[in-house]
Amino acid sequence: MLHYTIKRILLFLPILLGVATITFFLLYILPGDPVLSMVGERYDEETIQKLREEMHLDKSVGVQYAHFLKKLAKLDFGRSYVTGEPVWDSIWKRFPYTFRLAVAAMAISVVLGISAGVLAAWKWGGTVDHVAMGVSIVGISMPVFWLGVLLIYLFSIKLHLLPPSGYGGGSPAYLILPAFTLAQASAAYVARITRSSMLDEVREYYIQAARAKGVPERKVLVKHALRNALLPIITVVGTDFGSFLSGAVLTESIFAWPGLGRFTLDAILKRDIPAIQGAVFFMAVVFMVINLAVDLSYAWVDPRIRTGRRSGSE
Amino acid sequence: MKKSFLAYLAVAFLGCGGGAQEKDVLCLALEVSPNKLDPAYVVDVAEGEVASLIFQGLVRFSPDGEVIPDLASSWEISDDGKRYVFHLDRRMRFSTGRRVGASDVAFSFKRLLSPDCRSPRKWVLERIKGADAFSEGMAPEIEGLAVLDDSTVSIELEGPFRPFLQLLAMPAARIVPEELFVDTKAHSGAPAALVSNFSEKPVGSGPWVLDSWERGDHLMLVPNPFHPAGSQTLRAIRYRIIPEAFTRIAEYESGSLDVLKIPSAELPRFLGNPSLSRRIQSVPELRVLYVGLNNTRKPLDDPCVRKALNMAVDVERIIEVLANGEAVRAAGAIPPSLKGYRKRPAYSYDPGASRKLLLEAGLGDGMELDIWQRDSPEGNRILEAIQGYLSEVGIQVRLVKREWSAFKEAVSKGKVDAFFLDWYADYPDAENFLYPLFHSENTGGGGNRSFFSSAEIDSLIELAHRTLGENECYNLYAKIDSLVYEEAPWIYLYFPKSFEVVSLGITGYRIPFLYLARQYEGVRKS
């Protein structure tokens, strides 16, 4: 296991180099001049030229790439063109906001999704199943910005129960609407995956054996079937968590949440190249770490993976 | 290491500081987050508004747009309009407690113009004698700038320039404390470059001090204890960064925002609600909306074609439907609230005459036109209407959306046929709507993005710069505006109005003529 983990971590390096290189060349190809984002509506060519020289944008693409790689080797993305702040500082300042939102959204997604999925599988073919799956289809299909706007309208403007937006200095009331908005699609998907995975399991002989032994149905479902149905659920949850941690652009914009998603969007709109490169690199690391954690958790959930045995090999 | 990372995650989840709403704190919203608050680098409206609260200039704008004393309590202007002597108000202090001296003024101006500073706004001071030589590194001092004594500064211009005082009221000409910029370069005689954290922790002598700044979330300003104005009745101003219009409205309606700028699409709903409409204030914006036509591209280089485009669009109807009738049709670039504006007949909506002009220009078979825009609700609505009107005279319009920097690059380099843009006054003078927009010196990045070029207009604008008599000068501006309008370098649209709704309990609030004039003096929140 340790050997596998080290191998996976070493694989991070070429992947990160690839991500950074693709980001560099994409930004080079895209139209738009970062210097023009810095100077307002009225400027003179001389100032533009001086800024371009200072930012090495007057050099050939090869020289710029070499300069970029040199800085990348030191994990230094430099300072934002727009704010002048070191890029890593900005990312570390924004990440806590995103982390908080992601954890809350994930908790909602897991609790709601798995409960609804288990319930639907348990009452398979009945009203509960149909309602749960109907709601989940709506959840998957509903655009985030639409749900966000509806929730603000209902809970803030009409019912005056929750604040419409902002971070509110960390008050949990401010977290509820954005977390729920971010979680909805994921929760709906987790519910569907849980249900189908559970249905596969409940048809297995060991479940029938457990029932025949007189194990209570709730225990059969939660302890036996759910545990074995967890692998695909973990995969979905892990991927969603990775994407939540990379910043949720729409949710963060609607709810004026100062996280990484808005930081990245602002950077893209202003062609703030160091900030975009730093943000994309950070997201790549987050995704790889989450994926590694998901893979390692398979072994924890399923002893067959841990011991290298395959199902049916005995 | 592991412990500290876990502690970081724990803090990340449990809370990141900041504060909830408080009493006597005026809560306002900004659409975009300011990037830098160092006056030398302030370029947009959000930055300008906040920097104007923190820093003082020699002069500033009153809520009516007049130039009034700020750091300077009085000034004299020589008869030839070239020499200005400013006497500083000796009561003015930076938020550190130190008195603002004449050397701070000289330092701030030298810093803005210095080659090391690379300020995009050095044009604000470039009319000072010797400014060019200094900013190119050819001279160690600015010839026209002199400190006469501890509280007197003299400025000599290359030539008379009537709106010079207004330039001095702009954020770029605000005064910073010299000691915060001293580094090794200062000893070599050159002003130091941007001190990296000055923008994060700006120190000025304005009525407000930056107390905290969470990027992307909020800025909190508290009164400058050393400012003599003494009319600050608020304990703090809290600017929240809220990018979405819907969210800003929701924040206002749930009572969390004290002032809301009403988006034009929402205006009928607000005006139709009696309890809200009583609290709505409006002011004509110093802004003109237009579709710039690239005057160097065929067939748009023909004034008849440009006039035909103006006659093909029913601007009155666009104002009625899309601006709720609350705008003034533009028959020139100078807004109605500025001296130099003259009411003149606009191009009449006449598709038949438009088609005839196009036919005479050899465009009987119609033409294709790309209009570039950056994505904005206002632009989308207006351009879709224009697209419809132009198709009626045989012009097939393709709307090209680009984000701001790609848009600006293409438009400033003259790579597009036409583009939708607005021009917001840097300072409230007709000159700011003529020289940047139509003088051939400013083609491209300078503001003249329609690449309009006329030797006659250039010389008239230059003459107006030298004309000191107020009436004479504004008559000249009116004449220039009229001559340019006859050439139809743009499809002229309208001058919009700005509407703000103020929450119950706020008294003394008034929308200023210009965003730079906001000071929140006498505003109370009960």
C-alpha cells in the first residue's frame, strides 16, 4: 500500500507539469492582453510597453515558457498582475472560504443523498422510491443559479429566515443557502447511485442469507448492503468534493461568497495570468489528492482490494 | 507541519474572521472588488470611489461637481492660466497623525510621473511643465513643480489648460505620505516604485481610513480621527462586494444594504412600489452610450454611410422601452448636465432616407457589420434592438461578444467594424468628452476608438484648451460637439440616468454628480 501511495504521489509531478504547460499555452493563445486589463479606459502606448517589458510579455513564447518553468520549479507563481499580491497568498486566503463551503455542501450531499438512496432502494417500486427519484431528477436538472435565486427569494426576501449572501464573519446562517445550492445536484446524483448500487446488492445471496437468518431489515440494508454498495458512492462523492474544493464559480457569485471560484473567475476575466496559473495548479493538486484519497479509501471499505483478492477467486 | 496544516483546515472550516452588520455602519455594495487602492494605480469606478474617501487631493469635487478646496485651502491662478499657487490647509493630517506638507504634494506628483512607478494615469499630470522629460527619465526634477515653503506649492503648466484643477481632483493626483515610500531608490533621487503593501494598507489624509479589507468580501472604512471636517456622523462604512445584481437587490430588500443602485431592468418595479419610490433618488449620469464605428474601415469611412446608420435606429424608442424613458437622447457627446451641452436636433429615425443614403454610397445590396460588445445586460438589450433596426435597411449585424480585455485589445487596435461602449467622465468637464474621444492624438487606447480624425476638430480642441474665458470656451466646445456630430463617427445613443434607493433610517444621503465626489458627510443611520 505504501509503495502504491508513493508511486501515485510521484506520478503527480508529470501530471502537474502537463497541467501547468497546457495552462501556459492556452493563456498564450487566448485573445486579450493582460496589460490592457490593468490600465483603465484611457492609456498611452508608452506605459503599456513599459508594463509589458516588466511582465516579460514582450519576450518570445519560448523565453516566456522557460521563465515560467524556472519559477514553477520553485512553486512560485509570482504576483498577481492586477492586485500586486503574491498569488499563493491570495489562494491561501481564499481557500478557507471555499473549504468551508465545500465541507458543508458535501455533508449535505452525503446525508441527503445516501438517506434518499437507501430509502428508495428499501421501498423499491413504491411511492417513496418514485418520489425520491423524481426529486433527484429535478435536483440533477435544476441549474445552480436558478436554485440559488429561488432559495434567496424564498428564505431571505419572503420569509426573512436566512441572510441572502455574504460570508457574515463565519456565522453558520450564511452558510446554509450556498451550501444547499452547491450540494443539490451532487445529493441528487448520490441518491441515484446509492439506490442503483443498493438494488444490485440486495439481490445478492449474502443479503438473502442474512434475511433468512432473521437479521432485521434495517441492519441488512445499512450494515450489509450499504457497506458493499459504497464503492461507486465514494467515487462520486470524491469527484464532487474535488470540484467543490476547486471553487464553485456560480454558487460563489450568486451568494457573494469570497472563495476560490470567484478568485479564478476574476483572474480569467482580467487575464491575470499568474493568478490563473496558480489557481489551476492548485485545483490540479486538490483533484489529485482527492483522487488518491478515494483510491486509498477503496481498500479501507473493501478488504478484497486491500488483500489483493478478487471477488469470486475463492 | 502536520499539526499546523490541520489547524489551518480547522480555522478554515470554523470561520475566517470578519464581522456581522453593526449599528451606525453604512452598508453599501460594490459590483466589483477594488484591485488596488494606491492612487497611482486606481483605474476603475470602484477603486476611484474608495480611494477618494481615503486620500485627499489639492482640490476635490463637491457633490454638484464643482472644484472645491481639499488639502489646499486656497489657490491663485496667473492671468495667463499657466501658473497655479496652492496654499495648504495646515490642519490636514494623514491618518498616522503627521501633518501633510508641501513636500508630500511634490513627492506624490513626482512619484506618479516617475518612470519607475509605471502608473497608467500619469496623463493626469502630464500638462505640468517638464512632466514629459521627467517621466522619460531625461530630467531629475519636474521643471514646473516647486515647493515654495512648507505649505505652499507652485505648479506651472506647459500651456494654459482650463480643466487643470479638475485633473487635480482625480484619484491619481491624490497625496500620499512620503515616508512610506522611502527605499534605496529614494536616495538616488528617483521616487521609489510601488511599495507592495501600500495598496493593501493605504495611508491618506482623507475623511476615512481603511480599517479592514477581505478581498472579494468586504472593505471597512472608519473615520480618520485626524481629519478636521468633523462632520462624520457614521461610525463606519462597510462596502460589500456583491457581483450579481439579483443578490444586491435581495440584500437591499432584506434590509442588509442601505443604498442600492437600481438596475435599469428593475426600475419599473421599484418606481411602481409607493413605499420604495419615495426613497428613490436619481441623477443624470456623466456617461454617454454609443456604438463606435471604425471611421477608417470601408464602407464606414464614408460619413454618409455613418449617417445612414444613425437614421436607421429609432433611439427614442430604445430609450422608451429599454431605459424606461429615463434618459436623454444624445445628439452629441457632451452630457446635458455639463456646460457646453446644447440641445440640437438629432438624426431623425427614417429607414427610407437611410436606405437612400446607403444606395447612394453603393450599398444597395446591403452590407454586413460586426458589432463587438462585452457581455453586459445593458449592452445585450440595446444591441439586439439595433440589430433589428439595421436589418430593416439591409445591414446584417453580427453581434460579437468578448470579455473585457479581448474586447479592448481588438477595439483599441482598430480590428473591428463597430463596437458598443460607454464613456464615463473622468472629471465633469465637456473637454473630457471631446479631447479623449475625438482628438486624433488619442486614437486607440487614448479613448478615440472610432479612429475619428479631423485636422479641423484637432485644432479647435487645442484652441479650446488654451481658451480661458468660460463662455468663449464652452461655446467652442458646443461648436466642436456639433461639428463632430455632423460627421457621425458613432451611432449616438443616449445619456442615462442613475437611480438609487435608500433604506429607511438613512438621512442626509444624496447621490453626487460624480462618483469621485462621494464623502458621506452628514449621512446618518438611525
